[in-house]
Amino acid sequence: MRLLSCLPIDRQVRVLTSTAEFHSFERQLRRLEETGWCRVTRIPSEPVGEFAPRMEAELRRQPWDLLFFSQVFFDSALAVTELGRIVAATPDDCLVAIDGYHAFAALPLQPGPLLQRAVYLAGGYKYAQGGEGCCFIHVPVNCSLRPAITGWFADFEHLERRGDGVGYAADGRRFAGATFDPAALYRLDAVLGLYEKEGILIADIHRHVQTLQQRFLRGWRTCPAWPPGAGSISPDGPMAIF
Ligand SMILES: Cc1ncc(COP(=O)(O)O)c(C=O)c1O
């Protein structure tokens, strides 16, 4: 919501996204669409190999205010591997946000220069094994976004300052809200600390999961219920490794 509130509110905005965004974004977007504030174009998430070229073509077609898409689609586990290509094709005046929720701590991603341009959202609830409550937003360094939906933690260091206009922290805290329960942060920190201590890398976990998938499929092939109907194994084929 805070991210959306960085977009102009005095005119209709254009949002480019996929057909497979998670409910948290899709529901909010549909509600705002009902109000007439945004016009949304949804690019089919499948076949995933055509996703990046379709996005690039759409980015060239007209101006956009927000590009928002998942790195791994929640409903198919298909991964968008051409993140850099899509982000590079996005005009400078368009906000780019990647929902990394199904990739974070699951795929060994080294985003590199991508994060100098894109906002990246994820959380500790799924593959990072930190339980509920610790989601995060990464904003590029020197980010000057000023979410209109804000909270008093967003400029915590200058609470007493009453200047012209509303100030924001120089870093990602500009997206902070209000008083919160930090227990989830300690929990995730403890989990990541354990990974570090035990020398467990995300690439190791990913390999382990792939091995289990293959074992499951080998077992399934010996069952009377084999072969399954088309589209019932997802992703169908080896998963991408970045
Ligand atoms: C792709 C994706 N994005 C975001 C979220 C997080 O949603 P929220 O923090 O709104 O519960 C989830 C949670 O399941 C998800 O699967």
C-alpha cells in the first residue's frame, strides 16, 4: 500500500503486472481499479519463457507508472529468470517492484545491479523459515520515494522537526510505519544465524529440494495413477538455478 502511495494520486496511473500476482497485491490492486484510480494491464505468466519478451514489448508500447511482478509465481512455481532484462527495459520514470516472496531463501539469487534500480519485496515466512511477521522492502540506494501513506517511524530521527513538507529517512526506513512487534525480526535473525553457523547455503537447500522432487517423481512413476493429467506437475522440468 505504501509503495502504491508513491504513485501520483491526482491522475489515473498505469500499472503493468502479471496475471499471477499473489492475492495481497492483486486484491489491493483490483480494489483500487474499482475506484478508477489505476488502469491495469496483466501479462500472462505462462508460458514463462514468453513472459520477459511480452513485458519488454508492453514496456515499449506506452508510458507506465508502476511495473510489479513476481520473481517466482505463487500459483505455478515458475521462475522469471530474465529479471535484469525486464528491469533494464523499464523507462526511468516507471517504478519497478519485484515480489520476491517465493524466491527469497529458496533460489540462490545474486541480484547485483538489479537492486540499484528495483524495489524488492519478500519475507521470512516461507523458505527462510522465520515464521510470520518479518517481511521487508528493499529500496535502491538514494531512493527519493515519498509514500503518501506513511507512519511516524518513517522519519524517526527528526520527529521534532516541523519544516516545510514531510521529511523521510534517507534509507529504506522511509517506508516504515508505526510501533510494531519486533519478535519476528529476532526469530528470523536467529534462523539466519543458525544457517551461518552450520554453513548452510541457499544453493544447498535448493539442491536438496530438487533431489527430493526427483525422488518423489521417480516414486510416482511406479504408481498406478501415473501419468498425471497435463499441467498437474509444476514446474514441469528442471527448476531454474540463477
Ligand atoms: C507471492 C507472495 N507475495 C507476497 C506474500 C505476502 O503477503 P502478505 O505479507 O500480504 O501476507 C505472499 C504470501 O503468501 C506471497 O506468496
